[in-house]
Amino acid sequence: MSSINAVDFASLLCSRLCHDLLSPVGALNNGLELLADEHDPEMRARCLELLNESARTSANKLKFFRLAFGAAGGFGEEVDTREAKAALEGLFGSDGRIELGWMVPDVSLSKTAIKVLLNLSLIAGDALVRGGRLDIGAERGENGTEIVVRAEGPRLVLDGELRKALLGDVADDALTPRAAAAWLAHKIVVEAGGSIQISEPDEAFLLFGAVLAA
């Protein structure tokens, strides 16, 4: 198993965040420039709509990344699962392209479980190139927490690099920013005494399973 330097990994993760935020933040900047030069009331109203949409997208991404990658959720060991659900709805459910199914009966889960759930959901959601359905389930039992994420749609694309990163099969110098979330999920699960399972590439759906020891 590869052991990537923590500083190098932090740099990769920051690069991933900047890449994902560049589009909505750039749209905000462009919208402000257009608004400054536009005097037609209807066009100004349209610019404001676009600015509002870009601001909402940026905020939703930041909320999600803060919970999936950062230290959000308070100082305790548990995180309210409703917070995770809201983060996913903000990231994937706002435009109707992806239908979300939430099957998490527990009121709270450990921070570790929440991070794994969100990162696996992020990867599965990104694999739905043309939209589809994303089902997220998690349940805590006596032996630990089981997490299942299932994606199904007209076109599913899971890059081989992400598959390898989820399984820990990546060299120290081969990890790229786009695979940072997958590597993070792998490391968290392994350190929690668990493992990640992935459906075969030729399946009509994408299925992730993770088990975290109690």
C-alpha cells in the first residue's frame, strides 16, 4: 500500500478544491463585470439571476467540501446525518439532474463514517455524466458501520485512476488532484480497520461498499 506524504496530499486536495470552485467563482467575476457595463433593465435582471445562481453553487460546494474534507460538524465525535444529507442535496440535487435517495436511519454517525459517505457519494455522483439516480445508505451496528453508495444512469464513467485510489493501488508519485477524494476515502477506511468494495466495470450500475469497524 502506498503512503503518500501528508503535505503532498494536502497540496493535491487543495488543487482539487480550487479546480471545483474555479467555475462558479469565475462566473461570479464575469457576472459582476457584465453588470457594471450593462444598463438595460432586463439584462441587468438576468445578470443578477446568474450571479445568484453562481453564488449559491459556490456556497453549496464550500459547505460540502468543509464537511467532506475539513473539520466541520462540531468538536464532538458525531455528526448529524441531516447535515450530510443537506450537503449532498446542495451539491447534486439543486438542478434536478441527479435524483437522490437517502437511506440513513441513524440520527448521527461518526465523523469518520460521514467523511467516507460523502467522499464516496461525490465520486459516484461525478460518475453520472448524464445524470441519473444516486442512492446513499448507511447503518451502524454492533460490529461497525456499513456504507453503501449506488449510482445508476444512462452513462456511467468511473476513471481507472479513481478505482485504483479507492483500493489503495497507486504509487506515491502517481496520485493526481482528481483522485484526492478517492484516496482520502481509502485512507480513512483503512485506518478505521475497514475496507472498500467496488462493483465490476462491466456492471450496469456503480456500487461502492465500505465497512468501518466499531
